[in-house]
Amino acid sequence: MPKAHVVSGRDLVKALLAVGWVVDRWRGSHQILWNSETCKSVSVPIHGNRPLPPGTRDRIMELAGLTDDDLRRLLGRR
């Protein structure tokens, strides 16, 4: 099984924007994104370029319907 992708909050927001999510608002150090097709929102912590904790990253990706392969493709990484 391939190793999970390490990603910062900023990079995860870029990936979500690329698949149709929009920034709804900021709340402190978190961006809240909205997807009008699924009527879901996700909160992504932005703490500079520090990587997200694996559980946080996995939960956001699960809510957004993204896989590790999708994330790698959207960010142009292998």
C-alpha cells in the first residue's frame, strides 16, 4: 500500500478549489469551503506550510470525496 500523501492545508485547499469547492468564509486560521453540488462544507486549517496531521487530512478528504490518487493528480505530484 502506498504511503499517504503529506500535504499542507494550503495545498489541500488548492486541490479542493480545482474540483469545484469554493471558499465560503474564513474563521481564524481555518478556511471553510462549500460545495454546492453536494451541499457539504469542510473546514481546512491553514497554519503556514505545516503539514496537516494524517487524521485531519484523511477526514477532510473523506468528506470531500477525494482519494490519495486524486490528491496527487490535482497537485501534480507522484
